[in-house]
Amino acid sequence: MYKAVVFDVDGTMVDTEDAVVEAKLKILAGQGRTMDPAEMLRKIWGKPRYKSFELLGIDDTPENHAKMTRYMLEFSYLIKFYDGIQDTIRQLHAAGTKLGIVTSRIREELSYDIIPAGLIPLFETTICYEDTAEHKPHPEPLLLFLQRTGFSANEVLFIGDTVYDMQCADAAGVHFGLALWGTTEPDKLTGEYRLNHPSEILTALQVGV
């Protein structure tokens, strides 16, 4: 039986597609560049920020990270929680399940959505970009969660939507639940669970059964 559930953020807890595209388009515009939004989305979606910067030819500098954070706040009205995810998180917490976040966001970026929603106090541990030297798909972020909480790998279920999440879980020896509501590659990814709706996490943990 799992004792903890760890969540990715983008594409798992919240839909940030529109906000991410608008923010990156604004960075490109500042460089005198344009790009078709649909083409951008196909190119970068599911990639951590540092990888998307590389793919778009944006320098991976503190200045550009600061711009991205500022622009994401500007377009945060476009960010939406997936249906049922907040209720599921609250039910898991109420049932005594320990919760965590493992994300490629920097910590400040949780202020777009997770902090205003009042969810942060429900999470035992939050692992962000600046907490590790290596990032997903490397297992270090999940391994750090295990180290900080004392859980063994077989006691944890990681919920994510991308190949980076899946590979991170596999490398850490943690079971993976694919968030079908947020993934763009449902036929290419595998996991111990293929979840059509967040409420199915409750079934996997037998919460409320």
C-alpha cells in the first residue's frame, strides 16, 4: 500500500499551456522574433523550462528566467486547475496520505496557482528546480523526496504527464501513474496506472473504499 503520493504540477495539477506559450512568445518578441503558437506548443510541451529554452533558442540565463516568471504571472489568468484535482488532493490529505510535489518549476513559480489555491500546506515536501543539481528525467528530484521523508520507493506513487516524469519515476524505482487528463502522448507512455480522472488516484490508494 502506498503511503505517499507525489504530484508533478504542469500538465498534472494545472493546465498551463496557454500561459506558457504567451510568456515564451513575449520573450521571443523582446528578441525581435516571432513564432506560430501551435508550432511552439508542439515543440516544447512536456519539456522542462531549461529544455524548452534550448529548443527555442532562448539563452538559459537568470535574466530570461526572471522574464519567464514575470510573464507567467502576467498570464496567470489563463492557468486552470484540472477538474477534480483539488478535491482529490484534499481527500488524500484528509485520509492521512502524505503528499509531495516534484516539479521543474522554480519555487517562486508556485505563486501562479498552487499557493493562491491554498494547497501548499497539504504537501509534506515540495521539490523544485533549485533543490537539485539534476532534473527530470534524472531520478534525483524523486530521490530527494524519499530522502527528506524517509519513505521507501515502493511506498510512493508519482503522478505525472510526460516522458520526463515517467523516466524519473522508473529511474527512482517509484511506481508511476500517468495523468491521461493532461498528457499529450497517451499512447507513448506507460506506468503502473493509467488514470483517466484524478479521482482514480483515490481508488488506487483505496481511499474512501
